[in-house]
Amino acid sequence: MRLRTAASKKEGVQWLEKAAAGGSLTGQYNLASAYLYGDGCRADAKRAIELCRACAEQGVADAHNMLGFIHAT
């Protein structure tokens, strides 16, 4: 997910936080991506890994891929 402006990126991350807190796997995965790349928030690899692990444990294949990418870099 890529957001367009700084304001919309920040707002997007706020919505992703709400979706992730509500149990949305898509929200968790997209929030992990935002934290990994600093897209709308400060980059935080630790938080990205936490979110990815939570998704991967629930069977999200893309989260497994992201974890592999994080650990390879």
C-alpha cells in the first residue's frame, strides 16, 4: 500500500492501526509494511516484525515473505 501525501499517509496509518487493533489481517500486514518502509510513520523494524509475525502465525503468506525479506537485509 502506498499513500500519496504526508497528511494522507499519517491518516492512513491511523486507520491501519484501528483495523489492526480490530483483528484485520490485511490491516496488520499493511501496517507492518508502513512501519518497515516508514510510509506515513517513523520506520520501526521491530514493530514491523511483531506485526508480520502475528500475521504469519495466522497463515498470511505475504507476511512470511516480508519476514524473510526483513531478515535477509
